[in-house]
Amino acid sequence: MRTILSLSSWPLVFFSGLLCTYLAFASERPMFGFALVYAGEVLLLFLLERYIPYERRWLLSDGEMANDIAHTLLTKGLVQLVALSGAVFPMFTAIVLLPLTGAQLDVWPTTLPMPLQVVLGVLIAEFGLYWSHRIAHERLFFWRFHALHHSVTRLWVINTGRFHIADSLFKVALSQLPLFLLGAPLPVFLWLGAVTAFMGILTHCNVDMKTGFFDYIFSTPRLHRWHHSKDIREGNTNYGENVVFFDLLFGTYFNPGRPSSTDIGIRGQIAKSFLGQLAQPFRKDGIRQILGRSTKSG
């Protein structure tokens, strides 16, 4: 049974999530329906983490659960205009901002079947997500915010939304604005939100999933564990949020033939409290702490 679950859990969670989302979007209350689907998928992964964990020591508390939940519900929620979950930004911004956008080019291929429009939307948004993520690793100014996400010493479904508000804003700007300007319709944003939501909880879950050929298409837990490695040669890879197309294109794809790293985290230190974590990147001594440098010298 464990072997069967290990082989089937990734496509089970992802594709069942998309199917249930289709039903939710067709209902009279699509947002509420999606929220229920998302909560159900989180619960399913939470249970799988306890039955077939990738790393058993990651089941132990790291003392950051309250902060992880706060960042998901509050920090990311502020950016994404909803306190329900940090995973549904495109849905709400589409509803709130799309009618107000007057600078659209109106060149979106609306005559294409919706599945193809969604694929196109995911790829366009992914280009911005890839580069915002890569820049956040390769430029210290942006890393001081992104380091919060990488400061975790275990990966599990609950710390999926552990992002600094400035980090989230940067990703939003590079990934969402092109879709707005091109005139993408509301359903594209709805489906982009769903795909990104499910990919987020899957890449961070502590489940022993055998993803095989999916590793060459999607961002999978195996690839994302390498991305969280303390070894910078391993960690500065696999930037894709949903798909790995741009990692393959720009040479940052990393998938060696051995179990992915469990030695994760950063060299520096992150503040212990939620508010302290938000303020830390704006203080000189806080930046030095994040970078792992002594705070005694100027």
C-alpha cells in the first residue's frame, strides 16, 4: 500500500484538485467551493505526511507553526486581498482589479479553447515567477526578504505560505501584470490561482512521492527539496513555481540521481516572532543576521 501511495499520491492530489476545482467553478459559489477543495487537499497531504513521510524528523515541531500560519493567513493575505488563504491571489485580484484595468492591450487569444488559454496563462505568469524567484536568490537586496521562506528547517504542507510581504509583492508584480495588460479573461486567472495553489502545497509537503517523468514537466516535491538545500550549488536551482520549462531553458534545472536533500535552511538567523520577521529585513542589524554576518561591526 505504501508503494502504491508513493507512486500515485502526486497525480492523485494534483489532478483530483483540478477536477474538484472544475466542479467548484461551475457552482453558484465558486470561491467558497474552491476554498473547500483547497482545504480538503491540505488535509489529505497532512494525513499522507504522517503515513508515508519523506523525512520522519520533519514530523517533529520546529516551533514555527504559529508563524507559518500567520504568514499564510495575514502577511500573504494582505498582498492577495484575502485573509482566507495565501493561495488564491489571482482569483481575487481578477475579480477586483480586472474591471478597473484600462491599460489592457486586448490581444489575448480568446478564441482558443479555455484549456489552451489556461496553459498559455500559466506559462506567461511562470516567466515572471521564475525570474522573480531567481533574482530573489541572486541579489542580496531581494534575498533579505526571500530568506524568510528558506529559513525553515523542515518542509511540510503548513509552511507553504511562509513569505515576507515584500517578497510576495515582487512575485505578484512580475507574474500578474503581464496577464492584466494582455487582457486575459477572468477564467484564466481563476485557473492560474488553482494550479499555483495546488503546486504550492505539493512542493512543500513532506510526503514520499515518486514523481518520475512529472519531474521534467512540473515543479515537484523532489525538485523543490533540492531548491531548499543549504548547499548554494543545489539551492540556487529549480526556480519554477508551477512548471520547470524555464529551468530547463535557462540551465537551472537540477535533478541528480540520488534522494533529494533534507539538509535545508539558511546560514543566517531569522527573528523568532512574527512581527520581528516582518521588520527584520528593514534593519541594518537584521539584514546582517539574515546574511549570517556579525552584527558587532558596522
